[in-house]
Amino acid sequence: MSQFHTLELLSNDGCYTITINRPDKLNALNRQVVTELHHAFESVACDESIRVVVLTGAGDKAFVAGADISEINTLNPMDAQQFAQYGQQLMSRIEQLGKPVIARINGFALGGGCELAMACTLRIASSNARMGLPEIGLGIMPGFGGTQRMARLVGEGKAVELALTGRLIKADEALQLGLLNQVCEPAQLDDTIQTLVSQLAHSAPLAMRNIIAAVQAAGDVPLQSGLDYEAQLFGLCCATEDMREGTTAFLEKRKAEFRGR
Ligand code: COA
């Protein structure tokens, strides 16, 4: 029997799709969902056949409408701090997976849902999506990394405005702010994601891992350290069979077959 009760998992041609499946609660993140996501991403990390992950929410209304407010309502300060750390560890696990994770944002991505989307490598939304950090309306604040990742993605000024007002923004504004990579009509969402998945599933896995790591470092380290890190990872790329294959295939005017070696 599957160990997952709140997730639907589907593996297809190098792509692993994880669907949070609590549509009656707009896929809110309770402790069980967070635990199951930890387990799902842990197994994805170890599976070389998975080249790209799509993370989404069930139904057509929400990606994830936040942490589960009925659970937050009962937390004491110690449990709340631990829950925040547990959620933050999940976000870091996703961010540091070493494979691209695409957030398929098919509706509300609020609070913990927005934080989850921000931990993904790429964010693609349907035009009816709404994003935001509405925790302030509950007398709390983001706790799964929202203050930090929002500031890095859209700048401190906008991040503090969004978290202080709790204002929900439409997909177009989120795209303009740099919070989203792409927006499309709801009917086009799956095709848009599939186009990207097909490309990434056939790209060189080790080079992708290094690109993600190097770009992530840009937000954390001084320029020269980032440049040194980039040069080091570039050297590692050139130690791979995939580098030989990619450059040789170009010279032989054929399509490269990358194997992640
Ligand atoms: N936690 C727990 N349950 C949630 C939830 C959350 N974050 N978000 C939605 N739900 C539940 C609702 O309680 C409702 O359950 P019920 O049918 O048993 O009453 C169900 O999901 C549907 O939500 P509903 O509010 O009826 O839908 P709506 O279309 O009227 O409104 C939202 C949609 C997203 C605007 C609204 O649900 C909302 O504001 N949710 C909370 C967003 C939030 O503050 N997130 C941050 C949490 S820290």
C-alpha cells in the first residue's frame, strides 16, 4: 500500500509529477502533507531516472492555499517554531534537490503555498492564479521562508509591502515582479508545462544541477566567491561524459543523448 495519503505521484518519461491532493481544503499544507512531501522529495533525489519534477495541487481552484489554518490555530509557540522549521527544511530540500522542480500554479498560491512555489526552480501559472502572503490577516507572519525568498525574488521593498498588506496579486503582476517565469491561459497550462518538461528531461542532468547551484549561490555570496564557485562547477561539468557527448554531437551535427554521467 502507498505510504502517501495526501499526494498523488506519477512518473512518466523522466518527469515525476507530485500532486497535493486535498482539493476540499484547497490543498492546504497540514503536517501530514509536509511529511509526505519530505518523503516524496527524498526518494526523487535518489532516483537517477527522474530528470525533472512538476509540483501542483489537485482541482482547478488552488495550487496550495497556505499552511492549514485549523492546525495553526492550536499551536503553542514552541510547536509553532518547530512547525516553521519543519516547513523550512522541506523548502530547502526542494530548492537543493539538484533537479529542476516546476511549480504548476493552477489557482491560489497563498502563504505556505506561495512559499512552496518560491522554493521551486521555476514557476508557471495559469492566468487565473492568485499569489500572496496573507498571513498578516491571521495575526501571524510567513514562517516557511516567505520573507527571505520573496525578498530575494522581488526585492525587499515589494516583499515587505506584500507581507505587510497581505494583498493577493494576479498572475500578470506576479510575472511583472519576477515572481513567476511564465503565465498562460488555464487551457494552455498543461501544454506549456509539457513543452518545458520535454526540454529539461533531455538536458544534461549534471550541468542542470550545477546551474541551479551556481545561480542559487548568487543570492548568498559576494561576487568574487560566486565567480570562483561558477568556475569550479564549470570545471566539474567538463569532467563529465555528457560534456564529451554534447560537444561531440554538436560537431557531428546530431542530437546529443545525455546520460547524467
Ligand atoms: N487552511 C485550512 N483550510 C483552508 C485553507 C487553509 N489555508 N484555505 C482554505 N481552506 C478551506 C476552507 O476552510 C474551506 O473549508 P470548508 O469547506 O470545510 O469550510 C475550503 O478550504 C474552501 O475554502 P473557501 O474559503 O470556502 O473558498 P473561497 O473560494 O471562498 O476562498 C480563499 C478561497 C483562498 C480566498 C480562502 O480559502 C482563504 O482566504 N484561505 C486562506 C488563505 C490564507 O490565509 N493562507 C495563509 C495561511 S497561513
